[in-house]
Amino acid sequence: MKIESIDFNKINLEREEPFRIATGVSKDTVNFLIRIHAGDIDGIGVAVPNSVTRETAESIEHSILKIRGILIGRDAENIDEIHEILRKEISGNPAVECGVDLAIYDLIGKSKGLEVCEMLGRMRDCIETSLTIGIEDLETSVNKAVIAVKSGFRVLKIKTGLDVNGDIRRIRTIRDVVGSKIRLRVDCNQGYSFEEAKRFVEELDCLNIEFVEQPVSASDFESMRKLSSISSIPIMADESAKTLDDVNRIIRENCASMINLKLVKFGGIYPGTIVDAICKDHDISIQVGCMSECEASIAGGLHFALSGKAVKYADLDSHFSFMNDPTKGVEFKDGRLYTSGFPGLGIDLIRGEN
């Protein structure tokens, strides 16, 4: 199945309100829809600008234009060769690599009449997702937690990292309000020093927190290692785990017992399966996470999450925050995400994006 043409368009996504984490505030964002055509079938993927991989809207557009002509005529089913070309031609641009990867998998799935998760070897029918609460004042944080639970979410992820005392107070209050049956996770986004992080996990010890994500700087592997060795709460690496080399180092140095695998960081489903296999071999749990992604991109993460052997958690919720997402691709029910059931990634484009 030869690639005949590639086109793309930019979509502007608006949040209902600003979203604050330890490293900054975001409101509106853009995603790039990438379409790869072969015969009468087209595959859809998404490339997402983000600060972690340092890809901007401008760099993404430039990279897509660069590889478009190179990929035309290539065998879409030779995914290894496609990624080899991408790594050579646009090295350091995993978000674009991910967008092409998702489009290729969508294309192949449609051609075979199979969902992508079935092609990969489906492990589960659905997966529970957390809903993220950004850094807010105490009252707002509690109100959002209550609304999320009433909306069907059974897992909440609380963003922290700007004020360790205030963060501890917020989490304690949220736990008191939502009760013991709601699962809580915490994401610090590199916000703490080692000493702050040590105190933080000690104070949370009695609150039944599932895990603490990236408490210290991404480059501070030694502090991650020390925290993992002393904390009763599992430590998850996110910003510290951007590449396969990072994952191998985290495993080798015992820096974390969990990895937040975002397809955007690693270059898509194909590289993700390599990370998944390594994590499975070393008893490292995976959370499939997301950046500021539209629902079409979330669909890619979901199909991966449903097939990953080391996957135990999902944080696939960014699409819930957008008011004007022109894409569909997943179903939400009782706190869980399900695929649409259609071949490929099951993506549907609405609002004039076809």
C-alpha cells in the first residue's frame, strides 16, 4: 500500500479557562491534523506542539513540509522504514513523528477493517482515565473535584509544585471531600527541590495516594532515585522519560517504578511498543498520558493503552477541556474510555474539518 499524498491543516483549540501547572499557564493551543492518502483510504494523525519536546507550531509545519515529499511512494505498511526515515530527516521532532505514525496506523487499520488496538493485540476492553485538576486556590480545586466525581470520574490527578504547604493542604482537603473510594494521583511537574519533595511524600503518606509524578527536575535523576528508595508512595517519571535512553537509565538506576508514556514524546505507537516491551520485562508500570491533545490524538493514546502489556494507568483527558474540538474518536462512560469501534483509530472529523 503506497503512500500517494500527504496533507495537513492546523486547528485552533480553545479551553474554557486557563490551565495552570508548575511550569506555566496555557489557554488556547493548536494541533495539526495530518492526513496520509493511499488509494481511496486516508489515515489521520495529530502532531502537537509542546514545551517538553520543544516543538512549536512553526517547527511542526516546517517538518511536515520537509518529509511530505520524501514519504510519497513509500510502503505505508513498512512502519519500521517510515520511522527510520523520520528519525533521519526530522531528528528531534517526535511530535511530528507521532502524527505521521498515528496516520499510518489509522490507514493500515482501515485497509484491514480492524481497530488499531486489535492489530496491536488488545489486552483490555476499556481503561479508566483520571481527570486533571490544575493548580488552583483551595475552594476552586475542591469544587472542580466534586464536579468531576459527579460527572463520573473515579480517578483525579492533582497538579502541584508551586507551594508545598498549600499543595499538601489542597490534597488533604480534596481527599476529605471526595472520600476514600476516589483514587487520587499527584503530578508535581518538576516543581520541588529534593527536600521539598521528601517532605511532600511524607505528608501524603496517610492519604492513599496512588503515585507522585515527576516531583523534581527532569535532569535530577539522582533525586528521583533517592525519593524512589525512601518513599512509600510510588514515584513516576514523566519529564525525565522523554527518550528510550531515558527509560533505560531510569530502569538501570532505579529512579522510578513507573513511567508516564506520552506518544508525543516518543514518536508514536511504534516506538511506544518498544518502550512497553522494555517496561514489561523490568516490571515498570506505564501510564499512558497526553499533552494538550484533541480527541483524535487521544484516540491514538487509547488504542495504545488498550494493547500495552505494561500499561496499568491512563491520563487521557486533555480533550475534555476544549470548547471547540472538531474531532471525535473515543467514548467516555462511568470514568472509563472506550474506542469508537470503527476501523483504524476510529476518528471522525466534524465542524468542517473533513
